[in-house]
Amino acid sequence: MATIEHSAILHAPPERVFALLERIEDFADYSDLIESIEPLGNRRYRWHVHAVGMDWTFDVMITELSAPQRLAWESVEGVRNQGSYLLTPVPEGTQVLLTLEYRIKNRLVEKAVNRAAQPLVNKVSRQILDRVAARL
């Protein structure tokens, strides 16, 4: 599995940041690449993403909701991925660390995604955290 990390500081306390991050269905409003997120019940969501010229669909289950420190997930169908947001109080507000691991079975697609993944995930993460910060 490839691992990507992205970190940012948001100028709000962890409780406020976490309250927005735990609203998973709102992530479609936070990034141009996330087309929609369907709640499926039991902490499961179906993500529809358009990236690297392709449409991606995957079902994700929230595996941990430990307010206001950690939100974690893993895919249960589609693109294999797992990740977490770790929130740490800092003097400026909250440091948010996104860690994302993914695996793609198709070697040709995997090569294309690996080339694009780091800047792509950084772009999505930056968009998400910028738009969360704007809502704070």
C-alpha cells in the first residue's frame, strides 16, 4: 500500500474542527474532485470521485470516531484505502494530520494513480481543510 500524509493548522479548537470533519456527507462540498457521498447507514458511505480522468466509486466504513482527536476509515468495496485525521491542539488552534493508504489492483492504473496521487491527495486535502477553515 502507498501512504500519503498531509498536514495543516486550522485556527480553531479541535472540538470545532472535529465537528465539521465528522459530517462525512459534507465532504462533497469541500472538494471539487468529490462528486457525491451517499450515506448507507451503519457508519458506511459511498464515495463518487472523479480523478486522473477516471470515475472512482468506493464504499467506506468509519472505523473510529474519537472526538475530538481522531477520525478513521477504511474502504469495504471499490478502491482499497484506509486513512485517518488526527487532530492535535497547538497554540495556533489545531494541527490536522491526514494519513491515507491505498492499493489499486490494476498495475497500469496503479502507475498512473501513483504519479498523480501525492499532488492529488494534497490538493483534495488542502481544499477540504481550507473549506472547513472557512466554515469555522
